[in-house]
Amino acid sequence: MIKIPRSIKAGLDTEHFDIIRVMSLGHFYPIIVMRDKRAEAKEHWCLQYQGTGHYFKTLKDVSHYCSNRKWQSPLIH
């Protein structure tokens, strides 16, 4: 299980999303990559940053979004 501070985890919808990856930017707000558990979801991937969710159809789309912002790709471990 990925350890996330309670203050951040409290704002995440862990009932409907699995947390896949947490990426640090070196300050308080991490980037959290989540996958929707619901089969009927149109966009299965969610990237949470500073309390805002951005939704994507594929993990590759998430990766492009991150690299356009000069963030680490969630595809790199």
C-alpha cells in the first residue's frame, strides 16, 4: 500500500479509485495517479494535483500531460 499523508488522502475518492502512483515534486503537493474501479467510467485515469482532478482515457494520455509540464512520467518507475 502506498503511504499518503492523511491530509491529502482525505480528499481522494478511494472508494471509486485505486491509487497507482504518487510522484513528488519536492514540495507539499504530490501528483497522485489513480485508476477508476468502475467499468462504466469513460475516462479511467485520474491525475490529482493541488486538489484538482484531471481525467484521461489512457495512461499514455496521463504521461503526455505530465511531460508537457516537465513532470516525471507515471510510466517510469
